[in-house]
Amino acid sequence: MATLSMAAAADPLPVSLDDVRAAHDRVASAIIRTPTLISQTLGALLGATVYLKFENLQFTAAYKERGALNKLLQLDQGARTRGVIAASAGNHAQGMAYHARRLGIPATIVMPRTTPNVKVSQTEGHGASVILHGENVDESLAHARELAAERGLTIVHPFNDLQVIAGQGTVAVEMLEDAPAIDTLVVPIGGGGLISGCGTVAKALGGIEVVGVEAELYPSMYNRVKGTALPCHGDTLAEGIAVKEPGSITSEIIGQVVDDIVLVSERHLERAVSLLLQIEKTVVEGAGAAGLAAMLAFPERFAGKTIGIVLCGGNIDPRLLANVLLRDLARSGRLARLRIKLQDRPGALYNVARIFDQEQVNIIEVYHQRVFSTLPAKGLITDIECETRDAAHLARLMEALQAEGYEVSPVELA
């Protein structure tokens, strides 16, 4: 099976299957062997056999613990005494802080000043000393390197480190032991540590296609391996894989073990997060849902295959999750806002409400707009937010309103 960079295929990989298996022996007693379960419903929806690896069930809700722990366990006593340092705004920070405290290793995490307070407090809660520096992770990493040199600390990079990569590959060791029928792994790519480790395992075992997934807004690894120059910026739901500069080590490995990289839109990421909660009853962050998003975006590419998807993390802000769920309800027609033009006279709103009652549609909120409107002074716009059973039910409501002479249109989502 062709990989992304055939020219590099003859070079030996810097991480081997034996390295990953040794990492698994090292970390297995201190991490959760998360389940790999088949999803009958998603399989039927997507026309494939779908296995899910629930890494969102780790203690810190992400796979990042594996690589961090593998690195920490291989430090000599002097390095352990001096301590470790990392730059991270999320899962790597928590994974490293948690296991460093377990092992009695002092840990310092440099986080961007823009990091949400909840992530700062969670990292501190695991016993790490947090330093806020820089506007992004790149600036935080530069400061972490300075501190490491000054204090003799060991840097634990979130992805561009062979021991970290080997630790992340333990995800695939477990997954392919539990579901040996898998013929395609679909893995999110940020800096590339997870897919480098998993791809190393898959290619060593043979006969397994490896597909990477990036958010459309941050196609950094896609650019590097395919020679494109797509922009990397924007506010993505998958902030865990919003990396502008992928690792040099991971880029080399990905060129040999990854068969393809696909890009997914924000809409598909939102849909994937929502489906995983509704169908699998599991909370997954945007980056963790990227594998399913790829299947939603390119169903024909994965049809008929036996797919392994890594749900790599579950750390999503509750308010953001609520917003994603409501937006998905709106796109499916179960939640809608209708804009209706009325004449400003007694009974106008009552007559509209009567039609909603007749069609058994629940009204949630009503917004009247008399002043800021292009209508004549005796006209008004009413936005009615409502709840329906499905898109067909919403269509019947709009037809009933139009049949009574009302001009009505849905307020569309982006």
C-alpha cells in the first residue's frame, strides 16, 4: 500500500514496534486499558464496520498520559530530582502533571496567557507549577526551553520526542489486540505524535491502512507532506489538533507510515461530537471526534471497511458542548428559528401561535422587532424559536403558515 512519501520509505523508522511494545509494558500498570468497542449504529449509518477506542476514559480524559509517562519512567534519578518542564495548553499538560506527581517528579508547565482558567486550575490540581507566558504554545515552548537551560530541567515535548511517540503508539497495540479485524486506522493529527506511534504499529503488523485527519483550518501536516500552502489559522472546535508547526520527527515518520491525510470542516466536527454523545453516550472533544468527522465527510472512502477510530480526548468546555448540541439540533430541523412578517395589529401574534398549536410545534421563545426593520411602520418582524420532531415536521409548519398568507423563512446557521 502506497504511503505519502515513497522516497523516504527505505529509511529505517526512528521508532520500532519493539519500542512501542516496551513502552506498553512500562506504562500498562499506571494507565487505563480503555475499551475498544464496535458501534453497530455508526456502522449502519456509515456503511462500514466501526470500532471506537475510548481514550477519553483515561484519568485525565486523553491519551496524552501514555507518551508523557513513558518519557518520565525513563529519566535517570538526577533528571527526576531536578524536574521536568513542558509547554502545553491542554491534555499534555494534565497528563504529564498527573504522572509526575505520582512519581514524585517536580513538574513545571508553561501555558499561554490565553489559556482558559479551568485548564490552568486543572493542571495545578495535578500538582504542577504553572507559568503563564506567551500568546500561543510556540511562545510558551520557547520560554520553557529557556527555563530548562537555566534550571537543568528535562523538556517533555508533547509530540516531537521518540519516547513520547512510542508511548502514544500503545493506543494501537491495545486496539489491534482487541479488534484484530481492523483494516483501517483513522487517527487525528495535531503535532503528529499519536499517528506516528499508531502508524508504526500498524505498518509493522502489516495490511492496515493509516489515514490521518486534520481540521481544515489547521492543515499543517497536510501542507508539509503534500507540498501545499493552505493557510493555518482560525477558531476551530478541534483546538487539540490546531498546530501550526508539526514536529520534524513526526513528519519523517508520517511520510512513511501514513497512507493519506484528509481535512474536515467545522460542520463535520460538530456533527461528530454530537453523534458520539447521542449514539455512544460519550463526551468527546473536537479533536477526539476528528476520526468520525472524516467518515462523515468522506463516507465513500471508508465504505465497506473495518475502521478503527481513536477517540483521543474528552476535555471539552460544557458551554461549548451545549452550543454544539443545539447547533446540531438546528441543522437537523429539530430546533428552528422562523422569521415571520406580520401586520402590527391586535391578534396578529395570536393567529400565528394558533398555527403552531395546530401543527403541534412547541414555541420556545418569541422575539418582536418593530423599530430596526426595513418594513413600513405598521409592519413588524417576529422571530419564533421552536422545537419540532424533525425536518419534515418543520416543513409542514412552514407550509401551514404560508397557506395562511404569512411570509416565513428559516434563520439559517453558518
